[in-house]
Amino acid sequence: MSDSGNSPIIPGSQANHSRPVLWLITLVAVGLSLFQLYSAGIQPLGLFYQRSIHLMLIMMLAFLMFPLPGPRHDRGLVTGLVDTLFLFGALITGGYLVLFLDEIINRAGFWSQTDIVIGCIATVTVLEAARRAVGLGMTIIGLIAILYALAGPRGDLPWLGQFLPGILEHRGYNLDRLVGQLYLGQEGIFGLPMGVAATYIFIFVLFGAFLEITGAGKFFIDLAYAATGRQRGGPAKAAVIASAGMGSISGSAIANVVTTGAFTIPLMKRLGYKPHQAGGIEAAASTGGQIMPPLMGAGAFLIAEYTRMPYLDVVKVSILPAIMYFATVYLFVHIIALKQGMQGMARSELPQMRDVMGAGWHFLLPLLVLVWLLVMNMSPMRVGYYAILTMLAVAVLRFAVWFLFIAPREGQRVTAETLREACKVGLIKLVGGLELGARNAVAVSMACAVAGIIVGVVGLTGLGLKFSSMMMAFSGGNLLLALVMVLLASLVLGMGLPVTASYIVLIVLVGPALTAEFGVPLLIAHLVVFWYSQDSNVTPPIALAGFAGAAIAGAKPMDTGFQAWKFAKGLYLIPLFMVYNPEIIMGGPLPLLVWTAFTGLLALGAFAAALEGYLFTRMGLLARALLLPGIVAVFYPDLLVEVAGAVVMVLVLAGNWLVSRREAGAALG
């Protein structure tokens, strides 16, 4: 779920690590994963115990995985000393709360000087760990939030308050009050974002790591190729389907790009897609992985916690919007294949569905168990625990079947030595999965920790209400303008924050305005903000997933970014559709739901056709111009207007089909 890393899955370069440090990373990572499994399935821990131990181990991993750079001659001296100090800072941050929690609770609000000093150490340590694991932008925004809290006539930095615009002024707070809020309260570092990261997110990241390390990624890619490879533009369509499958596991756009893109992008280029098109298609499809249930890049867990809705309900209402998004990308891919006269791949080049399912059907069992337990209303954390156990049990069972039946039938001699070797490989994979899960969780947990700092400052200073007033003033009470402001704010925040942190910050700032002032239902407001938080992956100038696709495709980053932006248009239109047609999320009579889903898919398809100027055949300017008012009408909350818009789109698209049939007949004649 992390959006950082130098490999498809594992963040943190190992090139600059000595062997003892690598062993220490493995030890801490495996210890963290075992702790999370214990607290998820055997003995749940109290709120502060769970979060503080999790953060302590996560920060230790961050400092071990991302050491300070420096000249070789002083790597063990100056930089090593600084890294060691921060490691102790991580131990103190979590250890102090674990050891003295009862005393701290008893003197709530009357903090000792030791509490404040430890809180200062914790805040600095969190900001530095986030800088290394997530990026400088996250730390800068956290620092700005802290300075904002200290500014004001009663704060420790009263002079800074003079530079604040009138609407952003506040009384100001001293360091003791701020540290109490950030370290010792339930709305700061150890607030809801860290709570979600330390429970639900980690256990599902670990589940994804076990799936990935046992070969689930290749299974999903082969499955996609077997299903779509022979169609026009087959590799690109396989990229869309494989990215949906991989996204349901990894929940990271960049990890998705480099994992599936390594296979799909070269084949797309060979088939005839231009390099920047291939990279853009993969980036747009991979970004959809973060809105694809069940994980949604950790978004489903956060939305469930913030809205107090069951996790399963959040997943269920997110299925149709995700299908609409992938259908749009798929249609773009199909149109380009038609325009450029591409064909599919030869049968001999593709894996056979029977062979793929025969080799990897067991990867579906843990996913089925996961869905079944969620339907049974079991806690998501416990569901993740049992899904991991199922994954391990399936792996052991598969080995047992090979050992007892397949190997003897194929004439392979199984000796005690080969059995020992197989057990050794299995143990290495088990440790590798535990380590991989912990490594993948570092960036998202650190993002949640700094997001907690921002949320704590927002709660302390009342910034959320001030931001709501600003939105009302700038938008003039117009919902569409307010949504455009949210979109622009998410793009700016996305330049410095990962998706999860961007969503948390935005929902705290604009959520109250969308719900209270504009009447947007709570769940839809959260989904809109979460979808818009994805746009920095595909929107230049900071199109992170697009740049990753460009690197694999050998294309120019900005060209690839613009292609990704084009293919990912559903990211902007579908949230608007949810706002103006809330029944698609909130439910309603079945005929209305079917009609809304039909018109939504029709509008997205018409939009893709109008943008490309092609569907069944080339589309003239008049036809494209006629489609636009039809698309807009579908978003208007009036049934007659929607029907009129749908009729216009159907007529134009049917006309395009008739023209294509006439052209085909003329060519045959």
C-alpha cells in the first residue's frame, strides 16, 4: 500500500546496508508482523498499547531502511550517530507510553515536564521518520501545521500570527498545550489515522504480501492475458484487468504499475501502442487499483472509521463506481485499438485458461474466505488474520499434495534431503512474507502519523470550520464550484502527500462544508474526497504513477502523464455522478438503481467516444458536439432531463454504428 519503493513491492534500497543492518531490519520487520498477528487474532490490545508499539516498530524500520546518506568515510560516525539517536527516539516514543500509560491517564490535562519533553522527542522523531519514508513534502506540511498552532496572541510564536489572513487567525497555543494534544491525546499522532494503520491496514498489507510472495501477481496477470489476449489491443485490456486484480491486493498505484507494467507495457508497445500510450494506460489502470474493493488502498478502512459505517457496507457501495472506472479505461483502450487497426495476440503466445487456473486456483481461496467472513460481519482485523492463516494453510496443503501424489506420479524421487530443502524454502518464504508486509506498511503508517499531527492541529485551532467558511465564500454556495475547489486542493496536496494522507487532511478540512453547507451525504462526501485524492497519480505535473509507467515504457514522463490523465477521466466524472445521483451509493428502488447505473455507464462511454472522436468508426465534429449536452444532462438531478440526455447519446452512438456498418458493406462491395 505504500507508494514508495525501489522495487515493485519492497521499499528501501538494500544497496547501502551492511549485513548486520539487513539482519536487524529482518528481525524488527518479522517482530512487527508477528506482533500484529498476535493482536489481530489471539489477544487484542488496548488502544494506546496497540498504536504506540506499532508506531515504535514502524519508526525503527524507517530509520533502518532509510539511513542518512553521507560520505563513505563517516557513514559509521556522524550519520550513524544521528541514525542511532533517532532509533532511540523511536524506542522512547512508544516505550514511554507503554511503561507509564496508567500514570499518564491519571494526570490527564496536568502533564509533567517529562511528558512534555518526551512528547517533543516523539514529534520530532515522527516528522523525521516520515521525511525518510514518505518524502519531504509530508514533513513540511506537518511543520506548517505545528507553526500555525503556535502562532497567535497567546501562542509561543505571537509574531507569526501577524502574517495570518483574518479568517485564519486564532488565539494561539503554547508548546505544552500543543504537545499534550499531539502526543498525549487521542486526536494527534495516536489518533484515528494511526489507529486504522495499526489495525486494519497492516493486517491486510501483510495478507497482500503473502499473496504476492507466493506468486499471486503472476496468476492475476496470466488470468488477464488468458481472458483478453486474443481481443483487439489484448495486452492493454489485460493491463486493465490485471491492474484491477493486483490493486485489490496491493492497493498501491506505483507498486501496481511496476508489477503488472513490467509484463504489459512491452507487449502493448509490440502490438502497436505508442510508448507514452502504453505507460499512460498502465498508470490509469493501476490508479484504479486504489479504488478497487476490498482494500481500496486502505481507503475503505479509513472511510468506515470516519463515517462509523460497517466496513462491508463501504466495500459494497464502492463496487459499482470501481466497475464504472475500469469500464471507462477499458473502452479507451478498445477505441485506440480500433483506430490504429490493432489485432490481438496469437493463441500460441498466450497462456491457456485451464492451465492458469490449474496452477493458481488456490490463490482464490483466501480471497473467498476473506469475502465470506466479511459477509458474516466479523471484525476486519480478525478477517485479515484468518485470511492469512488460510493462505498459509493452502500453501502447506499444496505442498502436501505435490509431495504425496504429484511427485510420485511424475516419477520424481522425494528423499529426506529434498523434503528438508523444501521445508527450508518454505520457511524462507514465510519469513520473507512477514518482512515484506512490514516493509510495505512503513510509508502508509508514517503518513498516518503525520496526518494525525495535522488532524490534531485542525481540531485544536478550529481550522476545519474556518476552511468551511472559506469554501462557502469562494464558491458562492455553488456545489459544482465547491467540488472543483476540492479537486484543485487534492491535486496540490497530492504533490507533497501520499494518497492516504491527502484524503485524511482533505476530509478533515472540506468534509464538514460538503455535508453541512452543501447537503452532500456523509458517505458520498468521503468517497468523493477519496477519489479526488488519487488524481496526483495521473495528473501532471506530479503524475507519480504516470512517471513510473514512463520509466518502464521508455517514454517522456510528461507525455505519459498526460495520457494517463486522459485515460483516468473517470476519476473526475464518477465522483460528480455520485454527488448528483446519490441513489447509486445510498440505495433506492431497483429500477432507479438500474437506470442510474445504465445512464452513468452510457455517459462515460459517450465521453470516451467524444474525446477520441471514434467508437465504431470515426466520429464527426457535429456528433461529438451533440454528445456533450447529453453527457451533462445525465448528471442533472431531474429524471426528464436524464432521459433526454440518454436518448441523445443513444441516437448519436447508434448513428455511428450504422455508419460503420455502411462503411463495412461498401468495403466488401
